[in-house]
Amino acid sequence: MKMYEMYLEEIQKYPLLSSTEEKTVAEKISSGDKSALKKLINSNLRLVVSIANKFRTTYKVSVMDLIQEGNLGLMAAAEKFSTKYNTRFSTYAYPWVLQYMLRFIHSKTAMISIPQRKEEVLRRLSNVQSEYNQITGRNASKEELVKYLGISPDELNEALDCLYSYTSLDCECKEEGTATIGELIPDFTYDPERIFFMEIAKSNIKQLVASLSEKEQYVISSRYNFDGQIHAPTLREIGSSLGVSAETIRQTELKAIKKIREAVGDKQVELYTA
């Protein structure tokens, strides 16, 4: 907080500009006067602090970080400001500062990060839907949203795909009394029945492979990585170890699988290999 107080004290030395002074400064900026640009920015630093203070209790982000991001928006607004807008600079700069702050807040608090362009579309979409609902009593259709937002249907659909909601696993389910969502999610890390059938399948596969010739056993165990190696050998690597071509290994594999299919049937082979 000491840094915040020091910053407040520092920006107090920059006087606020009157409407006439602001126009004069804006004209100088349009002609490329850098000192005038700096003067306009410094005289409105208190605006950024005022906006940042509105978010201090709502979001768990540093107020100085918010001010820093807001100042970037203030500088962007100052570079684009013109007397032809016929408005005070603070009015023009407000949405710029707000946009930079909201973008920063979202990047720090969002559970799932989405592209900036889609984030802006979603924010505009929310505003349009709210206004449209107040006026007409219903939500706007996709065709109407495309028209009001000035974007293509594909852009709208891509943005809508980024909409998401989330809830805490510790949240209680009203239908289940005091049970939480996390407690109702099944745990598949240990499934005795599944493990039992897997062991039976493995045993059957070993018996089937044992009925093959020695060469076929080697090819099948290598191709399907029975040893659980990090790198399963390729046809070429198996062929090299046996002194034959990759095509020969492929033919041997097909021949061995055909024997297994004939022995147990296609459905059981699919069950075992799964």
C-alpha cells in the first residue's frame, strides 16, 4: 500500500486541464508534439486511479497492476484523441482505460484462457443481448447478432464455442442432500471388475500367441509391444533384427493374426486387443 500512496502523491503534482487547455494540447499532439502528449496523459492519471479503485474489492488483483494496465489504455487514447470528437478527453479515454483493465483482470482470473479477439466479441455480444432483451423482451437471434456486431456468422459461432461455465467440486448438490459434486464423480482409478477381465484377456492372448511359431511369436510381441518398451519397434527394425525385409515382417504379422482369428473368431480378437 505504501507504493500506492506514494504514487497518489506523485500524480497530484500534475494539474488538471481546463476544456480550453485540453483543446490546445490536442491540437499540438496532432502536429506531433510529444511534450503535449505527455502533458495530456499526466493530467489524466487520476482518472485511471479512479477507475482502478472500482475493481479493488471485486477482483483479487494488485491495484498497482490495474493502474499500470489502465495507463496503457490512457496512452493509447491520448494518441488517438482529436478536437473533432467534441468531447472532453476523460470521456473519450474512459472506455480505453476500462478495456485495458478488464482484459488484464480476465487474463488473471479466467479459469480457461481464450483468444483476445474472441473475448472482445463475447463481451460485445453480452452487451448487445442485454440491451436487446430490455428493448424487445427476448434474446437476439444469431442472424440479428451478426448484424448488430458487424461480424461474420463463422466469427460468431467460433466465439460462442468459447463460452463456458464452471463450478466448484466442493459445491453441494441440492438433490443429493449434503453430497458435493466431487463426491458424486465415479472413481475409475481402481476398478476390480475391469482389472479381473483384463487379466483374463491377457492370459488368453498369451495362450493364443504361444500356439504360433517362434518367429510369429517374436513378431507379434514386438509389433504390439508386449514388453511395454518406450519405443515400440517398427517393421524395419524387427526385420533388421531377424535379417529379413520389412515386407516379410508385415506378411508374417498378417499370417499370425489370421491364425489367431481362425482360432477364436473376429469378435473375441477385437475384445482381446482392446
